[in-house]
Amino acid sequence: MEYLVLLCPRCGKPSAARARSRSHSCPYCGAAFQVAEATLVGRASSGREARSIIRKLLGDYAEQ
């Protein structure tokens, strides 16, 4: 199953959504948004790979 790593339009943090999803809710701030309108920052072939991408991005986010 493919996952998309998206940036929340409200808080800017990354999260993973299934590639076939139309909408997604941010696990950090609760914002609901359309997947097609979100900023795509990565693709992953598994949930584990998506979490790895998100951890790296959150590390970069914390350094800002």
C-alpha cells in the first residue's frame, strides 16, 4: 500500500495518508483538509517508510 507524506496547511507538520485517500486529518492540530490540495513532501511504499520520512522531517522542523 502506498502512502503520501503531506504537510498540514494549518500547522505545517508532516503526516502520512494512504495514497487513495481524498481527505486527511492532521494528527497534531486536528485540521481536516483535501489530500489533493496539500503539499506533498514524500511517497512511501509502507507505513514504516512513511514514519521514517516523517521523523526526519520533524527533526528538521524542530531545528528551525
